Amino acid sequence: MQPFDSARLHFRPFLESDTDGMFALDSDPSVHRYLGGIGGHMATVPAQSLDTIRFIQAQYTANGIGRWAVLLRETGEFMGWAGLKLVAGPINGQQDFYDLGYRFRPRFWGQGYGFEAARAWLDYGFGVLRLPRICAYADAQNGASRRILTKIGLREGAEFLEEDVRCVWYETVNPATT
Ligand SMILES: CC(C)(COP(=O)(O)OP(=O)(O)OC[C@H]1O[C@@H](n2cnc3c(N)ncnc32)[C@H](O)[C@@H]1OP(=O)(O)O)[C@@H](O)C(=O)NCCC(=O)NCCS
């Protein structure tokens, strides 16, 4: 659980002091456009975001990993989150898989940060955590997220329905364990 950096981003475990940033993220309809039922519900009061942070912190304890806060190194601003989550499932028939995810406030979109964060977490998952396999899934219409997953080298799998949302599955195996 040691914080780490990529070229422009700082990754660290969530703190309760991230509540305001988390609320700004999760109360924004544009952020939730492609999350539907698959990304949790939109927050309407900051207390819900604090609950989410505590829920994520419980995953750190139970699973040794969970989503981490992402800060812009240059300014220290809270941008959103990224990271790996152990998902019990079943989702797309898969159980107990490590899911790569990311979510940023819109003013940070379109500058390559999503790709940078996804790449950093793929490296962390395979290099530091030595996971054998990393998976992801996205709303089939979420072009930016799908582009990122393809660019970092995940293999596109089948389409499936999750909470009535048409999704696409992605995965890749750790080259060090094959
Ligand atoms: C998805 C998200 C993280 C992308 O972040 P970002 O920092 O804007 O992404 P990047 O700038 O690194 O890269 C986006 C890539 O997708 C491309 N792209 C953007 N919109 C696209 C679209 N509608 N269709 C196809 N490709 C698209 C960009 O051109 C870029 O590709 P390129 O580097 O080859 O030019 C951001 O939009 C977000 O937080 N969305 C809300 C939460 C969310 O949907 N999370 C993913 C859930 S699966």
C-alpha cells in the first residue's frame, strides 16, 4: 500500500479527506453517462461519498487492494480514482477476478490521463502484486474507456449484459507467469 507516481499522476490509498472530491466526481451526471448500473449509483449528498470511501478502505483490509485516489502531481488536485478491485462476481460468468478501473472529473478528460493511469495500474498489478490475470469491462458505448483498454494491451472478449447494460469484456495475463 505504498503510494506511487507515474509521469504526471500520484496514486495513493483513499483518505476520508477525499470526501469532497469524491462527491464532485460521483454527483456529476457526465461521469456516470456510461456507468449505468455497473458503476454504482450517483451520489446526492457528501455522506454517501464518505460511505464509499470507507467501503473502499474496508476492501484494502480484506483484499489488500482496491481503487486508489489519483492526484495531479503538479497541483495536488484530486482528479478521481483508478486501480484494481477484487470482484467476487459472477460477472460475465467470471468470479474472483481483478478488475482494472478508472474514473476522473471531466475537466481532466482528453489529456491522456486515463491511459496513463490504466497503464500504471496494469504495471503495478503484474509487477508489484504479481497477479496472474487482469480483467476489465466497459459499457459497449464507452468509446474512450474501450480505447484505453485496447491501447494498454488488453484483449477484447465477448459482449455480455450486466444490469441490462451491453458491456464488453477485456482481459490479459501476466507475461511473467506464462
Ligand atoms: C474513461 C475516462 C477515464 C477516459 O479518460 P481520459 O483521460 O479522457 O482518456 P485518455 O485521454 O487517456 O484517452 C482516451 C482515448 O479514447 C479516445 N476516445 C475518446 N472518446 C472516444 C469515443 N467516443 N470513441 C472512441 N474513442 C474515444 C481518445 O481519442 C483517446 O485515444 P487516443 O489516445 O488514441 O487519442 C474518462 O472519460 C472518465 O473518467 N469517464 C467517466 C468514468 C468512466 O466511464 N470510466 C470507465 C468505466 S469502464
